Amino acid sequence: MENMAEAAVKELRSTVSSGKTKSYEWRISQLKAILKIVTHHENEIIEALRSDLNKPEHEAFIHEIFSVASSCKLALKELRRWMKPQKVKTGMLTFPSSGEIVPEPLGVVLVISTWNYPFLIAVDPVIGAIAAGNAVVLKPSEVAPATSALLSKLLGEYLDTSAVKVIEGAVRETTELLAQKWDKIMYTGNGRVARIVLAAAAKHLTPVILELGGKCPAVVDANINLKVTARRIISGKWGCNNGQTCISPDYILTTKEYAPKVVDALAAELEKFYGKDPLGSNDLSRIVNIHHFDRLEKLMDDEKVSGKIVHGGQRDKTNLKIAPTILLDVEEDSLIMNEEIFGPLLPIVTVNKIEDSFGAINAKGKPLAAYLFTNDKTLKEEFVRSVSAGAIAINETALHFMEVGLPFGGVGESGMGSYHGKFSFDAFSHKKAVLRRGFGGEVSARYPPYAPWKLQL
Ligand code: NAD
């Protein structure tokens, strides 16, 4: 018997064959429908995010609702231009000719999403896929069940279900989906499952975008505005889902002598933001579930780091809350330094010279983002030149995500492919090369019989 995944792909293929999803009008109608979802159902989205993560309303609005609305508005404004074939200047070898690059939809694509920004990370790629003229199946994360159910309901109500479908579920459903032939798969999540996705895609020669994580470092030099630095680190760490964010600073690198000052500044600003009892603060998300709570407890209780907590450390298992926690002088071989933290713990690793931190970063898997705080021009240039990462931000954390002029994606261990803004349209398009000629411009040198004079430049 045909399963849900097979039936969905069959229907979507038939819709794509009809040519419907290719038209500018269809794409615009679907993008407008997504914009309607975010404007008419803001409160339901906020409630679902509260239920899944106790996400503060402010973060839910800025990071998920506003970001999706912005992506949609940009695509609505720019779509005509993005779809336009791009003229290319041709050279002597094809003279006389004209060339153009024609963006064409890939066909039927699969988006597998994760739980930490369960609305944004599900809908943002769908916007790109629709803008590029594809039919799409979205598989939201079962780890954020309220948002998953809401996505299924709202996309089902507002979008053309002959071309856009939400299939909820966990490993079994995703495995069934991955067994189908897709024209592109975009997966956001961890590296272990990414390998399963890549292996399934290989069977059908399906291209993939993998949006993964890693350990994002923040290098803190002494030549800085320390208060602003502390606030921006807090904003990208605890102000982003309590550290459950792929681009949150995972650890700090600073010099031995400067580290205590960094700790004091972070502690002072944390208290201003979240009060003396951060477990009671309404401005911090909770840990998503008991599995992740236990995982984070294990990192904190590892005997190599348990004496190194210099700020925070409070936890409340019943309510799945962990306070912003700073650990100082953490050793490289501790558990916390060998897996992505993805939570409210922030270890500080000390180096003798700030320049030593660049080599330390490059010795690990390539991170999704790397941050540097400094006023030193040479250090900034050296950081951009020598550190390999999906993205680099100088004197900032995580904010590059909001800049749609920049591609968002990883490199090496942190993933492959990128999206956001026009990059999302490109991610789900094939760039078809078209060369046009008339019947003039014949050159006998290209045809047999070949002769030595024909090889002269
Ligand atoms: P998750 O548990 O929600 O899993 C992601 C998706 O994979 C889900 O839809 C899930 O159903 C599916 N899945 C899980 N196991 C599977 C299996 N065995 N076979 C097929 N599908 C399976 O999310 P997660 O992996 O815990 O996500 C956290 C990770 O995602 C972190 O590493 C984080 O850095 C990364 N992340 C990356 C980005 C980015 O944009 N680069 C954004 C957010 C999160």
C-alpha cells in the first residue's frame, strides 16, 4: 500500500508537471498567503512557541514572526527581478552569440526542520522553495509538537495543498520521506542525522543543503568596549533561546589575564537583564525537553569542569530551567569542549596570547559562525583571513542572521549550501545556461579535416 510520503510526492509531481508552480502569479499568491499566516495568527504562533520552549514573546516575535514576515516581503518585492534571466557577455570563442542564465525550479523539494526556531526554520526555507517555483513537503520537528501541529493546520488552510504539504512525524515518517526521490532536500539539524539524509539523497543523486551546528567561538581581545561586548555576547547566547541556537557563542577564548574581567562584565550585565534569580525570569526560554536537560547536566557535572563554574549553575529539573552559567579555565579535553553545547552554559578557555586562539579555532571542526571582539585593525583582518567558518561577525554575535544580503550557511562540519534573501531563491533554483547563435559566424578551424595550422593561437 502507498504510504503518505509516496502519495504526497506523486501528487506534487503531477502538480509540477502541470506547470502551475512555475507561474509568477502562483508564487506570489502563495507568498502572500504565508504573509497572511504570520499577520493573522501571530498570537497562536507565540502561544505554540511558549508551549514548546517557553520562548519569551519578544524573542518569538523578533526571531520567528518578524523574520518570516521580512523574508516574505522581500521575496514579494524582488521576485520579478529574481526570476528574470540574467544576460551574460559572451566571448570570442562563441562569437557571434548571446548568453543568459535562466533560473528554473528544481521540481519537488523536501524541507526537514528542527525544533529550536520551529516556526522560522520551517517556514523560511519554504518561502525560498515557493519563490523559486517548486512544490514542497515540509517535515517540522516532532521535538516542538505545538508548533509542528500549528504549521500543519495553518499551511494546510492557507496554501495550495496540491503543491505545498506539511507531513508531521518523527524518525519513521522522515525515513519514509527520505526514501522518495526529491529534486532537493534541505535539512536543518545535527550532523549525525545529516549523514543519514546525505546517504538517502545519494541514492537518487539528489542535491542537499545541510544546515548544521558546531562550536561557535567568540574571541575576546582586551582592546574593546567591555560592557558592550558583554551585552552582545549575552544577546547572542542567552537572548537567543537561552543558548539553544546554532549560532550562539559556544565558548569564549580570551587571555588568562583578561578572563576575570570578562567574567565580571558578563555577570554584571546578566544580573541587570535577568535579575538575581534567573530561574524565575520570564525572559529566558526553558530547555526544550528532559533529554536535552539531562545532556546539559552531564556537561556541567563532568568532574573536569564541575569546580569551574564561576557564575550561575542553578537548575530546576521540574520546570526544565537552567540559569545562564559561565565556566572559567575549562580544559580542552573536557566533555563540554568536545560537543556542541546548545544551551545556557558558556565556558571560557584561556590562551597566552589572543592570536593563539585563531589556531585553536581552526584545530576544531569548522564552526557555523566565529566572533571576534576587538578594536585592533590588524587582528580583525587576520581573523577574517585565517579563520574558516560559515560566517564571521566582528564585534557582534548572531546578528549576521538578520542581514538578508549575506548568505546563511555552514562549511565543513557546520554544513553545506546557504540560504536567506536571494540566496534562498538560488538555493532552490537551477541556473540554466542558455547560449543563442544564428547561422552566421562559421569558422572552418573547428571542423575536420584537422590540420596543424588550425591549432595556432
Ligand atoms: P531535531 O531533533 O528536531 O532533528 C531535526 C530533524 O531531523 C527533525 O525533523 C527530526 O524528525 C529529524 N530526524 C531525527 N532523527 C532522524 C533520523 N534518525 N532519521 C531521519 N530524520 C531524523 O533537531 P536536532 O538535530 O536536535 O537540532 C539541533 C541541531 O541543529 C544543532 O546541532 C544545531 O546547531 C542545528 N541547527 C542548525 C541550524 C542552522 O541553520 N545551521 C539551525 C538550527 C539548528
